[in-house]
Amino acid sequence: MRIPRRMVLSAAVISALTAVAALAAPVDTVESHLAAAKAAAGFDFSGTLARVCIAPQTGPGRDVAPGPAPDRSTYITDPAKVFDNLYFVGTKFHSSWALTTSDGIILIDTLYEYASDEAIVGGLKKLGLDPANVKYVIISHAHGDHVGGAKLMQDRFKSRIVMGAPDWESIEKSVNQYPNGKPKRDIVGADGQKVTLGDTSVTLVTTPGHTPGTLSMIFQVKDRGRPLTVAYSGGTAFNFVNDVPHFDIYINSQRKMAAAAASAGATVLISNHSEFDNAVTKIRLMVARKPGEPHPFEVGREAVARYFKVTDECAQVARLKLL
Ligand SMILES: [Zn+2]
């Protein structure tokens, strides 16, 4: 069959225009967001990529009592001085960070209840720090692996506990998750609020998504006297109600924190699970650090931005799968 020349031309024009339009339009497919997430993760954030882009997602945890403590050898690791004024007192999986100031200690997160006495109280003592000097405890969010030791710090050391309002409410509503008692409601952390102790401030950035009250943070540390800015990401995995509105909230928070990190000039990315920031591995690397070599946690502004690109893109992957 002969096709009129005019028709062939117009078909070619249409196909060319379509190709141009495809180039100009943002590509919005599961594959394109997965590719963007993989590119952003590189070798730095493979654990985050695996958890939020690759592993099957889960829904929110149920209101049940915590399971029995695992054998201590499976989670205990050495505490460590990581920066001049920031100490790791976490486990192999979960991080608790002690930020020392001119007037005491700000502790970030408190692990599972079973780990908190040995890893935090014992860890601080091993490092020559007095747990009684912990004046503030900032809880990234009210899941058992971060809030477990809050009651201990409140009861034993009279530390003030800072947490997002919705997460205080979730603790108060819980029937079964706190068989040994709940931390009493204390300071409600608000967006932009500064938790100040002596010469040091931690700026809170509310990043709802992982939980409704998730708190991320910006603060300064010193590496051999050199000030560096830390972006602390307070909630990562998708174990919340998996629907479009929840993913929209999560995605907005990743972008909000990326912007906060960029405007603060953050070059260090810290999280609350070693799975996400390789904290325990990096602490091991510090032993081999020679004078003049970069600090393993100082990844640079570009990599900090890529971290939040991974969580943003992976959330878009999960969101698109719902449509
Ligand atoms: Zn959590």
C-alpha cells in the first residue's frame, strides 16, 4: 500500500514532537525513580537503598509488648569518641549519640530498653563521661528501638526528655508496649526549636513521615578543633500506613531536611541505625585514620544531599506502586 507523502511527513513530525516532549517532561516511573535512587546511593548509602527501595515494605508495628532481649553478644559493641564533642554509645544496630557541651551532655536516642543501661550508662562511664550529666535526651521518634531507655534516663538522672508532640501522644495511647512503665511527658520538640545546653545548641527539624512526630536535627561538632555541621536524620524506613497521603508527608520531610542540611552547610550525615549511616563500620575505620586524612563521617555536602535524594526517590517508587 502506498502512503501519501504528506501523511508520512506528519507522522514523522508527530513522532519527533513526542520524543521532544518525552525529553522535556519529568520521567515519573517506578524504574526512573529506582534508577535515580541507586545513582544517589552510590557506595555511601547502600544500606539505606536496600532498606527503603529494595526490601519489601512493612506496615506500622502493632501495639504489643516488646519481645525478649536477644543475647547481649549479638548487639553489644564498644562505645567510641567520634568527634571532639560527640560520642557513640549505641549498639551494633542502633545509635545513641552523646553530644558534650560546656554544661553537660545532650543525648540523642536511647536504644531498646534492654540495651540502654549497658550501652548508654555503661558506655558513657567507659568513655570517662558521667551519665548524671545528661541534661537533655532528644528522642528521634517513639519506636521501641529509640525510646526504650528514656524512662531510665528520666528516673535515674532526671534528664529532660524532648520528643515530637504526636510521638508523646502515641506513647500515652499505647496499652502494651511499655510493660515496665512509660517515660512521663516532658518537653515537646517543635520545628526550628533550639535545645541549648551551655555553649551548644541542637536545632530541631520536624520531619513527620516515619512517625508523625519524627525529629531530625542540625548541630555542630568539632573534628580536631575544626567545626563541622551534622545533619541528623530521625526516621527512615517505611513502616507506617502505606498510602499516598503518608508517602506525600514523608517525601516533603525528606526535601525539607535536605534543604535544612544544605542551608546549614552540613557535611556530616548521621542517623539512628548503622544500617543507614554505617556508623559502626565508620567507627572501626577511625582507628586506622592517619593525621591529615578525612574523618570517615565527613562525607561532604554533595553526599549529604544524596542521602536525602535516596529516601525521597525510594518513597516515590513506593508511592507510584500504590497508584
Ligand atoms: Zn522507627
